[in-house]
Amino acid sequence: MVDPLAEVVALLQPVARFSKRVEAAGEWRIHRPGTGDPFYCVLLEGACQLSVDVQSPLELRAGDFVLIPALQDLHNASLHAGDIETTTMPVRLAEGHFRIGRQQGPPDLRMQVGHCSFGSPDASLLVSLLPQVLHVRGEPRLATLVQLVSEETLAQRPAREVVLERLLEVLLIEALRCGGGTRSAPGLVPGLADERLAAALRALHARPGHAWTVADLAAQAALSRSAFFARFSRTVGVAPMEYLLHWRMALAKRLLREGGMEISRIAEQVGYSSASTFSVAFARRVGMPPARYARDGAQVVAAG
């Protein structure tokens, strides 16, 4: 059975940038400006508060995991930071190991922090289908995965990049399915948590080249056309046909970048009756014809 969540994560092409161990003591406050890149952390010991953009602060405790697929302004502070307004500067203790706040004595808090990036040119579109902030409590598997990513990031072992990509994919999928009940914002995760919508999403992902209509997808969900359209739009955040178009274009881009397949065949795989119809739709959506997109992608790969 096709798993839409796994497909989206794989298409994101996560790449590790760095991971670090952070310890803290006393009162402190850290500000990380928004970069748009993924950020995650697991609290190993102690407690702190974390807020993203203008959202209310989360109180994190030992064992908590936080994933932010596209980092916005982030504030991280001790629970009793008081009126501290200035950013506390981290002190580097060793490679991948930092301390913030009071430098003497045992730490009050330890956490593992990771930053990565998404290689997909459709990253912003795919990230929009994920929660803005995912907070998971009491899942030790996530701490283990973060530790494995951290160790692999710092090591220089054979096939390091391949291992890191797979570990990050597993970490992201595990975090998203552990937080499947998070319904603070529309997206793919709450869509898959809805049994009716999940049936339609799986059917759509299994056969992206099928001539789907709203009525067809509604039948998969065992809902009336109007009820399905409203429920899908509200829960996933985009209308069903808009989601289908996004997904078809993301698949088409991947196939064009990989090369080795004629445009007419790609058109058929993503649901277009002819290469010319596909080319017009692709150019309207992407801003260039598919043949040029394929050439540009091949040049980037060759240069890399």
C-alpha cells in the first residue's frame, strides 16, 4: 500500500547540516532567527521553554522532542529566565558541544539539537503540508534516532551521506506519525489521521496518473462530493484538485531531474493525455517548459 507521508518525506531529500549537544545552567535565553530550514531537538535532561514566531511558549521536559520543518524566529530560554532580554552567547566546550548560561557547576539541562536542509526544489510546497511545529512527548525512539543522527554527523565513516539521509527520513516519519494527533494546523498529517480522507489520499498517491475527479475521490472516502470537498479543504489546507496538481508536478520534477524518460512517458505517468498538454501545464506552474527544466537539472547534477 502506498504511504503518502513516506512519499512526501522521501521527496523532500533531507540532508544533515550539523548536530550539537547543548547544556545549560542558571538563567539564559537564546534567539535563533528564522532560516526556513528544518530544526529539531530532544530534551535529554531538565526543562526549558521554547516559542516559535509569535506562538505561545511550549514547556519542554526531559524526553520531549520538537520538530520545526521550516524554522521561523525561535526563542529558547530557561524556565525562570525572568526579565532577561539579551541573547545568551553559547560557549563552545568541544566539537559539537556547547554550554549556555552559568559556566560553573553541573548543568540543569541537556539537549541534542540538529539542523538539516531539504534538497527538493519543491521543499516549500511539501513543507506546507506538514505541521509548523510538532511537539512529541514520551517517545524514547525519537531520542535514539536523534543520537544516531548526531553520531553519524560527527563521524567520517564510509557512505556517511547515504546513512544520514536514511536516518533523517526515518526520524521525520517517526516524528510525524507520533504526532499524528497534532491538529493545530491543516496539512497532510491531520489528513491522514482522518480515516475517510486517508483512503482518498492513499488512492491518489497510488495512482497519480489516473483521471481523478472530486467525485471519484469522494467515492474513495465514502462521502458526498460536497462533504468531501469541504472536509478535505479544511483538513489538508488545499482543495483536492489543487493537492493533486501539486503532487503531480512534484513527481514530474523528480522524473525530469532523474532523466532517462521521454517527456511523453512522464506526461502519462502524472495524468496528462499528451506531452503538449503536460508541457503547457508544467510551464504555467513552474515557469519553464519541461525540456528546459530537465536540461537545467542535468547541468546542476554535472556541476555537483
